[in-house]
Amino acid sequence: MIRIKDLIVDPPTFLSPMAGLTDSVFRRLIKRLGGCGLVMTEFTSAEGLTRNSLKSKRMLFYHDEERPVTAQLFGADPSRLAEATRMVEDLGFDAIDLNLGCPAKKVVKACGGSALLRETKLLEQILKTIRATTDMPFTIKIRAGWSESEIVSVQVGKMAEDIGINAIAFHPRTRVQGFAGHSDWSLIGELKASLKIPVVGNGDIVTPEDASRMKRETGCDGVMIGRGALSNPWMFRQIHELENRLPLTQPDVTAKYHLIKSYFQLLFEEETPGAIGKMKQFASWFTHAIPYGAALRKSIYESQSESEVMERIEEFFRTALAAPVEAPELNVA
């Protein structure tokens, strides 16, 4: 369990916000599988939100079953971020998070994301402005720094703690690294030893055992799972089971079939824009864990409509695996 101001996160496992990936449908799917203590929205532009961008507003859509749910913002204009913070509070989110880790060129060019780790005076102003705007739990997600010669995680962490930020999620890669190489977990331990507020470790957790090892080696208060949850959505439940010495959930082919169908059905229910693209995207992550998944991915990518995607999935599980399956329930817990 982690206490972030007055917000309890139990278990202390977090779904990392990932642009274009962790929309409400995916977050609901993860919550239904169990073991995930907190989810975050995709990172949302404060500039777009305050200029009434429909795309930005859509990113902040959520269902109550996702709670506790955090709205993650990015931007570099203190006044815009303050206005966006008030909007987030009015929407009833449980917490707000500022993204200081995104390495994308478009974001960095506008001094957002990880670029703010190089602009500590501006960052300090932003953090103070947001903190003065709201009493809700306020967290930040950071990287180690811009480059190996500019590691600022402890400096930023101490500044944030002094300002009143309530927790930090830390991905110990630099902006220059992007997602290449390895994250330096020793930096998580260094940050945790320097602060009193909770530190959530993130980076290179691809198995439940990785999560336990990170906590053991760094002393971090919780873990945040990103890309590992895309290919194994049961990761959160398995972490909980491992830490409580319970048998690990080992989803069989039928369970995986039900999960794919449930995800697609949720897309249809939400009338998600570009649903066929989302279906193909999900299939590209998840079918790596399914026997003969390459054949299924190929057939899905060749599909021209949502109904054709569904037909290809039904055909695959009926013929390639030679195992009849029942129609799935939406509750995948």
C-alpha cells in the first residue's frame, strides 16, 4: 500500500501512461484483470485542453471503474497548466500528474516532457503554480535527466518534495537514451534514499519477478508497468500473487481469446474513433504470447473492416488451435 497525500493505492502497482495506448478501454481491461492499484490517462496537452481541443478532452474520458485514476498533463506554460489543473479537478480525477519524462521530439521542442529537466527554474515555477492551484494529490513522472552528463533526478526530486509534490514515478533512463539500452535501477535507489515521499520505480519490468527484484534492490515504494503490460496484461495480478506467495495466474489459450474479444467488444461499446486501428494495434502486442500468433497478426493486418477482424479471430481460434471456445463474457476478472 502507498499513501499519496490522502489517496491510498493498494496494491502499489501502477499502469504507466503511454501515448496512443492506455486509453479508457485498455485501462478498464487492466483493472478488470485485477492487481493494478492505479491507472493514468494518456499524457494530455495542457495547451490543447485549455484551447478546447476535442482530442485533448477525449483523452481525459474515464469510467468510475478505473478508480483511482490520475490525469497526466504535459506542457511548459505555468498559466496554461494551472487552468488545465482546474479542469482536471472539476472532472473528478483522484490525482494529477505532470509528465517530465516524454522524450518525443514534438513534445521536447515545445519544452515539455523531459525537456523541463534541463529548465529547472521554469520547472520550479510550474510545480509551484500547480501546487498552489489544487489541493488534490499531485505527482510527477521523471527521467534521470537529459543525458548521462546531466543526471538531475535527485535534484529535481528534492525540489519537488520541498514544493509539496506527493510522489514521484521514476524511469531511470535519460532523454538521449529514449527507450534504448537499460534503465539504471541504482538511480531509483539513490532517489528513494534522498526523499521522504513515495518513489515508484519504472523501467524494464517485463516479468513479475522483475517487479519484486526492483523493489528489493532499490527500496522503491511501488512499481509502474508500461510496455510489459501490453504483451502480458495479467502482469499486475501476477505481481500480487508472487508477493503473497500464491500460485501465479497462467492464462491458457481460451483465456487469451476471451481477453482479445473483450477488448474489441469494449472498443465497439465506446464507439472508439479508429477502432480498427486499435484492434490491429492490440493484436500486435498481445498475440506474441499466443501460439501461432504471427499468423493471427498477419490475418488481422490484412483485414479491411472491424467485422472482418472479428471473423479472422474466430477462424483462427477455431481452426489453427483446433479448440472450440465459448462466447466470452465481458467481465475478464
